[in-house]
Amino acid sequence: MIDPALELSVSDQCCLLGVSRSTYYYERGVEESDENLALMEQIDRLYLAHPENGSRMMVKVLKRRGVLVNRNRVQRLMQLMGIRSLCPQPRTTTPNKARPVYPYLLRNMVINRPNQVRAVDITYVPFKKGFWYLVAIMDWHSRKVLTWRLSNTMTAGFCVAALHEALALYSSTEIFDSDQGSQFTSEDFTKVLKETEVAISMDGVTYITADRNPVIGNIGDDTVRPIYDHLRELGHVPRLDLYIYSRGGAIDVPWRLARAFRQVSDEWNILIPFRANSAATLLALGADNILLGPIGELGPIDPSIAISRMVTAPAFPVPTVPGR
């Protein structure tokens, strides 16, 4: 019914017939040009060598090789080829609203002995050909890692296995603290704690920003919407901990994020194991507490930028290093 030879454009013909252009071209089965086929071959070779690279990195690598192409084109071809970056997606913690959420029990609590409180969390370990999820159970007072497990999926099974091992190797604990991830709110996980009469404590969510690189990300405008959506799903929490590892980013983003964290929590803290520079430092200044790792660092930032962007002055918390 649609004839490209007519004077009326294909776009207008599709509009009159109520058919999208993408449907027309899909049904027509338009073949890719020789140039695109050659580009797809290069993308395929690059992907086999570095499957952790997304469309942004593909564009940069191709540019270094003398191939000038925009990101939209690379994205379309990668989708057509059915490939995507193997780096983990932004959420390592996804709440399940159908499951109960337990109160946070550690507020103003003095933790002064082993086996008083244990904590658990999930992170990921990047490899050359992908990544694995790592769950670790730690004694809060001694900072000793009691047990850990690796998995290539985010199911609750490897978390439950680590919990069973911790209870078998060490005496029970009084309180077990976690975030509100679906693995820790699952019936299999909470059932083990209830059977051993351990009090369950749950706090906010750990969020790693940016999908630009599996290790270090920049805080950009594209991080705001997914974090807002995630916080909306999370609802109000007594405490929220943000784990961040970033070299910086857009300077107008940190205060928007800081206000969002403040709105959904009574207290929010920022954890910096290594680096939080520039925009990440601005974000840290909006927190109630900054917890630095032994080699954690803040800055540098331009103070005039920080003041000009500040909507409400943060408390400017004093950074602390555990054990000092």
C-alpha cells in the first residue's frame, strides 16, 4: 500500500495509513549498507575483545582507529547485533514491595563487642570477560569478614548459603543488619534469622551511579532519573548509605541528588573507599556523615562553584576514617 515511488513521502503515507515508519521499514526488510556492515564487523571484534564496553566506549575506540561515527548509530547497530555491555546495571539492590521491611535498629546504638551486630551486602567483581556478584557477611565491631560467596546471578541462594556458613562457623549474633534488597527480604533469608532468634535490622540502599565503566563512573544528568525512580520505589527510610566511586561529573547534578536523598531519609551517609572528586565531593558535602576508606580522597573542587550551586547549605560533615 505504501509506494516509495510516489511524490508523497513515505513519512506522509505512513501517517495517512496510521502506520509507523519503523514498522514499514521492518516489514520491508531494508538491508544494511556495506559501510554499516563493515562497521558492525569492527564493533563485533571490539566487543569480543572487551565485552564490558558500551556504546560510549565503542565510539571512543572507533574514533581512535580513525572511524568517526556518532553514538546513536553505534547503539542502533549494537541492538541490531543483539549485544550490550556486560558491566552490571546500576542496581545491585532492588527492593521487593511485596515483602516486609524491618525497622532500622542501630540508630544511636553503641556497638562495642564482637557478635553484637553483623552486616551483609552485595557488590560485584569485574573480570576481563564479565563480572561476578559478591556477597559478604561482616562482624560490625571487629570488621572481620566472616563468610562470602560468589554468583553470576542476583538470586537469594548464594546469600542464604553465606548466612548458613556464618551461623555454622561462628556463634549467633544479636542483630543482623542489611539493606532492603530482594535477596535479604526473601522468605528463605529471613526464615533462617527468625529460626535462630536474631533481630533483623534494615536500612537504606547502596547505589552505584553511572553505567559508563564497571569501575569508575562520572556523575551525569543521566544518573538523576534512574536514582529518582529507585528512591520513589524505596520510599522513606530511617537511614540511607550511598557508596560512591567517581572522578566527578556535571557540577549541577550533586545538589539535586543530595536533596533527593534528604527527602527520603532521616539521615544519609556517604561511603568513599577510594576516590570521590569534583562533583562527587560536592555530593559528599550534602551528607550527614562522610566515611572515608584508608585511602579515600575528596576534591579537588572550585569553592566558588560549590557556593553558587548550593540551594540549602549542607552540614559540611567532618570526614572520618574507621579505626582512627
